[in-house]
Amino acid sequence: MVTNSQLIKEAASVISTKQVGEFTIGNVGSALITAKGSIYRGVCIDTSSSMGFCAEHNAIGSMITAGEYRIAKIVAVYQDEQGGVYILSPCGRCREFMYQIDKENLETQVVLDAESVVPLRELLPYHDWYKKIEP
């Protein structure tokens, strides 16, 4: 199995920052490994009209294009202007997206650092919660 450090390096390797007006493209990279052992990468695209998407979405899109749906482990990293790399937890939209792609993705290991992971289930605790309101 790919280590957290290796997956972090994979994510950082695709970062290619480009400034477009006041928006930035490619300053967040993501890498995931599937249940079958394939690695997919992606970068974020930020736009002024909210049509952009997160690096995780890009990596997941590549995974789906290849016919895979089950994510074993995922990480996203941000690179600042000085070259420092920081791990980012998936946003709420990305968490829900992973879950909707395949319900088994609740067990996806989300990388927090070189040594730590947390299952998506813990980051999306109310994934199946609903309550009927009595009139």
C-alpha cells in the first residue's frame, strides 16, 4: 500500500500555479489511490463565476473516467508562494461528492499528515441522517 508520504508527494507533484486575474489555478493538488491500487491526480481550478472545482474533484473525475469508483485513500495539498506545502482536509462538497460516487467511500482514508488518517465517515458524520417533522 502507498504510504501517506508517498501520496502527499504525488499530490504535490501536480501543483502548477497560474494566476488568472485575481484567481488562481493549480495551487492545490490532490492524489488518491483506489481499492484496485491505481493512483489518480488532479488540481483545483478557481474561477470568478463559481464554475471551478477542487483538486479532489479533478482526481475523482480521472478515476471515474478510468472506470473506478472506490477510493482507498486521498489527500489534497496546498502550496504557498514560498513553496511551503500544507495538507488540506476535503471541503464539505468534496466529502459529499466522494460519498455519492460510491457509498463504500465512507471508509476512504483521508490523509491528515504523514502518519495520520481518518475515515471519511468521521468527517461526514450525518451522511444518512434525516428526521421526519411531525405536524
